[in-house]
Amino acid sequence: ARTTDDAGSNLGMAEKSLHYWDPGKNKLVRGDKENNARLYHSSALILPDTSLVSAGGGAPGPVKNRNGQLFHPDYFYDTKQQKVDRSKITESPRNIRSGDSFFVFVDDTSRIVKVTATKSGSSSHTRNCDTRWLNLPFDIVDETTLRVTAKNRNIMIGGLWMMNLIDIHGVPSEAVLMGVDMAAI
């Protein structure tokens, strides 16, 4: 392991490659490289459309990146670089209670193999301070309805979450934003 005394501001040691977890391979995979070094005071977050934004970094030096980049994962496109058809959440609750079951309406339940929830991000100093990713238990009610069960409040903590459907090809839907234990229901 490398160590440094310069608090993440060493431009020569900056890692520009995206790293992501591939659950099918059960390993961390190195992806595309960014144009700019994202050092101290940078942010990287997943957006509801499942693209990733990486921004800022470098202050107090050696650079001050006042810019950002969007990364669109490979699953957005087919082999001809055309956008793939993604499952759609047509209706879902805006707020739920942890541990409760609720209904989600979708375009086609036959394609769905997972329902996931990702805690909306909060980042500082190149670290996402609030990341959680959960598989949520679900049952297929009919061709457009799922019954989903939230995890208990020790796991699915209160706050804003992004809920996605994962289809048979591993492609996520766009997320819906859902409050957990945030407001009276």
C-alpha cells in the first residue's frame, strides 16, 4: 500500500480510472479513465438515471477542477451503441416506512429479477459518506404490479433512497426517489 503525507493532493499518484463492482464476476472492475484528476474535495455520485457524475477536486492544489464528467455505463447501450430499452417504474409511493411492504407499478414484471434501493449520496473529501445498496424482497402480483418489502430501520435508514428495477440482462431502470421514514404517510 502506498502512503502519502500530502492529503490526497499528489497529481502524480491520482487514480483516473473508474472502479465498479461487478456482482456477476464478484470482483472490482477497472473502467474508463476520466480526463481530470479528482483529488481532495472531489465528489462522485450515482444519479437517478444510473449514470455517474464525478466533479471537482484538487483544492487547495495542485489543480482546482471546477468541472465534472458524466459516465454512462456500458449497460446503457447495445452492441450497435444504440440505447437499450430499460424497464420502467410507472408509479410508486413517494414515502414509505422502513420494514413495510408497498406496491410498485411497472411496465412489465416478467423482465424484473431484482428490486434495489441505493441511499442517495452525500459526499465530501472524495468519500461518499452515506452509500448503501440493498436488494429488496419482492413478489410479482400481476403483469404490472410488484409488492416490495423495505428492510428494517437498522438497515434501510431514514432518508432519501433511489429505487431501481434490474432486468434479466442486468440493466437497471431509471430510479424513483423515495423517502424512508421521512414524512407522515
